[in-house]
Amino acid sequence: MTEFTPLASQERGEIVWSPDPADRDGAALTAFLRWARGHLGVDAREYVALWRWSVTDIGGFWSAIWDYFGVVHSAPPSEPLAGSSMPDVSWFPGARLNYAENVLRWRGEQPAVISWDEAGRQTTLSRDELRDHVARAAAGLARFGVGRGDRVAGYLPNVPETLIAMLATASLGAVWSCCPPEYGARSVLDRLTQIGPTALIAGDGYVYRGRTHDRRQVVADLVSGLGGIPLVWVRRLPDAPVSGGISWDDLLAGSAELRFEQVPFDAPLWVLYSSGSTGLPKGIVHSHGGVVLEHLKSMALQIGIGENTRTFQYTSSGWVMWNIHVGSLLVGATILLYDGAADYPRTDYLWEMVATHGAQAFGTSPAYLSRCIAAGSSPGKEFDLDSLVTIGSTGSLLPPETYHWVFKKVSPSVFLRSTSGGTDVCTSILGCAPLLPTRAGEMQCLPLGVAAEVYDADGHPVVGQPGELVVTQPMPSMPVALWGDSTRKRLIDTYFSRFPGVWCHGDWVTIWADGGSVVHGRSDATLNRGGIRIGTAELYRILDTVAWINDSVVVDVPRSAGESSQLVLLVVPQHGYALAQEAVVALRRQIAAELSPRHVPDRIVAVAGLPRTINGKRLEVPIRDVLRGRPVDAIASVGTVSGYDALVALDQRRDCILGYTNRADTGHVTDLRGADQPGAIHCP
């Protein structure tokens, strides 16, 4: 384990925020630290010492979380952790509990859920009403024969029915899996046919960016593709008749008593999926107990969400942030659910909703914050954001410039937290703590219980240098399985083959000695320039601020047979802009001056569009593979990416993009083969 001690701020972002002493003293994390000292004799008065204990005595730390938060259970564990080497470990053997019971232990008239959508519908459910809806939904699912270990699938937007269906499924000891309604039938079936669901709960459509999207035919295709399983309709479109199945109201008909099937700690709770952009999506299985413990810790201690906190995470039902957001209910928070576009009908719409609903915690993405900057938004001036205590950003690197914008244009006192983790662990591996200062461009710390390090190519720990992000001690929320992987071979190949017994996360990261960190990009998307690996995040920090660039991606691909690779930058110009040679020259000079000549692309090519994941992340590896000649249909399918047609177009224009032809589609004659030959290339 790497020792973490304070480090001078050389080559690091400046400190842009520090907690107020009164806020530090009143933080839930401070209360836990005092409790650990008083009840467990933990020798820790500051966060770093507490973290060191949490990853040195892994079993003791997670037992402390179990006791401190009073996890509801019917049988206690015999020990916190059995086994000595990942992945062959078992958490809390002997324990019996239920995720839904821990979520729904909060009672009363306090709002549990507030939701709204673009169509103007708004719903509020109290804690007691949520309990009642879950009880009746569970009884309805039981009438379909759903029981422990069965799978229930959702094809639903971010609405209360999705939450209720998930909790009802969990209460029965069944396994939940959901795809958002923007996915096409093929991509949904790629996921759901793996798990063989017993029932499907589906919406008939949704409204996004002012347009109505009818999904009734897709739902019919799903039912057929899944063998004619029982169907429950959630009506989102007015006056749209449906056939087959029963309505949501029919599912919830009558009264029912809330019951919770008691399951082992590691029993499957839900199946999440990898993006599916590089092959058939992996079904990632998380456990009841692992999610309960991890989300109790994350919400209360790392973020500061507690009883009656109003928390708003902009997410779809298919992103892991939906599952993490729902975890706020474990600590008695009120969650705000929104179904619609982030920037419709105007860019600063989400900030208006923060003010309208008095949100204290708001979660979004760097992409949304960048759009606000580009639009010239000043949310703190336009809206009353006095309620706002913390802003979370995840999904990609949060550039230093965005930190400064938040403190200048949103609030000078808000706790801005950038985190990185993902679907695989359903939490953060690089995270935040309200007791620590924030540096521009960095994640603050390693979360409690997360023994993260950076390894060089030989598997040696390095500090303050980029390398592979690894986790050297088990975490309760690591997957208990990949669905259908009975021998665990795929699980081991995915996470443990690079460094046996050590989780390799696949990110290219720097962690400093005090726990601060920066993600440079995905390991398999890093660029090799003259034997030196470069993270793509450095380039995007510049590209995302260039006024004439609407979207961009940078990949390392072969020039032609037998030649070394070249760095290709694909850009989508803003509407009304054309890629001019002067702009290309200026961009090259800017990259060379702010980063290094090694970062300068060999080719800068304008294209009509670029694909992204459904959640808005850049698709560097799939684009690279297409440009290397791999068939598009072997990389992604319609519905697995946003802008699938753009991926097909890149394949069709591959010769132009890579310079194998002198003549681009527009008739613009260009043949560039090096960074010293600037020019504008158009491959629309």
C-alpha cells in the first residue's frame, strides 16, 4: 500500500475552495471520525489518517459502516470478510438483509420523491406513499410468478414508476435490469436476452427536447424477442392506445402488505451493463449488501447527503448514476427525478430547477457545465441558488477552467466535487470529502475503503506519475459476477488478468501523495507518441474551449500499411463555421504551446458528426477501431451509441480521414502526412 502524506502543490492545480471551519465541524464525516476514535480506538484526527485505517483494516472499516448506520438485517454476519485474494473473497458471510428494506425504513409524510418531465407532469411521493406503491407493485409482480432470483426488466425513462418497480423487484429478492427508452430494440435485446427476464415493465414513449417519441412498436418487438413474457405498460403518451399486457394501475390494484425477502449479502440486486460500444454488453451484477454499504458510506460521508437533503442528479435510467442517485434514499434524502433534456428549452434549465425545488445537492456532467460556459450563463445571478450546498460532476475530466467558472458564476462557497468510478463498481474510486480543500482540475482524495494506487507497466506503485489505476483491496460493491460467467473466466479476464489479485480499472491516472488525482483518459485510448503515453483528456481540455469546435475526438491510427501510427483529430465545426487553414494552424500552435509539440495532431479532419455513448461519453476506442478497418457492426449496433450513423459515415470516409486519397468528398485537394504540414481537411 502506498503511503499518503501531504505534498507541495508543484505542477498541480491551485486550491480554489476550502471548507468553512463550522461546516467541517458539523459534517457527517467529522461525526463518523469522532465515533471511530471513541468506539473503535482508531487513531485518526484527519481524513488521510482515517482513509489509511479504512484500507489497512478493510474488514474492520466496513463492519464499522454496518454498525454506525444500523444496517437493517435479519441475520448477522459471521465475519466481515472471508478469503485472502481478489476475486475469491466473500463479504459478510452469513448475513441476511434486503436492499429495499434498508431504503424503505424511512417513514412519514416527508417527500421521498419529487419528479417532473418535459410534458409538464409533476409527481410527489411521500415516504409512506412510496412504501405503499412498492408493496402493491411487488404483489402485482408476485402474481406474475416473480420470486427470488427471477429477473424483472424495465424499458423506462427516469420516472417514479422506474424507482418503484426496482424496489418492488428487490423486495421480492428478484433481480432488476433496466434499459432507457432511447435504446433501440436490438440493443435492448442484446442486454435482456442474456438474463432471461420473467416480466417486462415498459413505457409507451417519452418526450425529449420537445419531441414525442413513440416506443410502442419497440416494446412489441421486445416482448416478441423475449419469448412473449408478461408486459406491464407505463403510460407516458396521451391518447396512445396499447395492446397486450396490463397497465401500471392494474399491477398496483388493491392493497398489499410490504414484505422483504431476506437474502444473503452477496445476492444479486441488479444487472447493469457495459456500454456495448466494443462488443456485446457485459452484464455486471451487484449485490444487495455491497450496494447498501457502499452507498451509505458515499452519500453520508463522502458527499454529505443526509436526512431530508434534497438531491438532484441529472441522469437517464440507463446510466449508473441513476442507481447511485437512488442510493440517497438510504440516508433519508429526498430525490428529484427529471425526464427530459438538460438544456431544453434553454441551456440553464437545470439551474432553474435547482432553484425551483430547493436542491441542496446537484449532480451533472462536465459536458453540461461546458455548454453553460459556452452559452455565457450566470446561474448564480439568474436564479436563487441559496439552497445549493454541493455540485457533483462525473463522466469525464472536469477542466480547471470549469472549477473557476463554478465559483465565479454559480457560487463562491459551493462544495464542487469531481469524481471518477463507474458502472463496474457502482461508486467512485477517485472521489471527494467535504473536509478537504479542492484543487482546480483535480479530484480531492481516495474515498474511504478504496485502496487505489497507480501502477507502472511492470506493476510497481508510482506516486505523482501517470499509470494504470488499480485497486489492491476488495470493495463490497465490486461485481459479484458477470452474468452468465459461471466459471468466472470473463470476470478475471476483465479486471484481474493484468495484475493477478489486483483490480485493474482501465483508466490512465495520476495520484499524488496526498490522494489528489487526475484521470488522463482510458488506458486503451492513451496515445503513444515516440514511446511516451499521452492521455487524451489533456487535449480535450483545450479542444472543448475552442469556439468553432462543436465536438471532437482524437485517436491514434495507422497512416497506411507498414507505416507508424498517426494522431488524428476529428472535429465537428460549430454550425455556420467551416474548417479553415488559418484555424488549423492556430489550433496546432495553441496545442504545442499549452501542452507540447508531441501533442500536436498529425491530421485535423472536419467531419459532419461524431458518435458518443448514450450517456454522452466520447467513443475513442470504437472510432479508432473503425479507422483501423474493423467492421462497424462488430463494434456497435443501432441504439448502443448516440449517432450510430456518424460511426458508419466515418467508416465510409476512412480513406479520406487517413489521407489514403488526395481528394476529399468536397473536392478540397489535400494530402497531409505530418504535423509540420498544417492544413484543413474536410471529410463530410
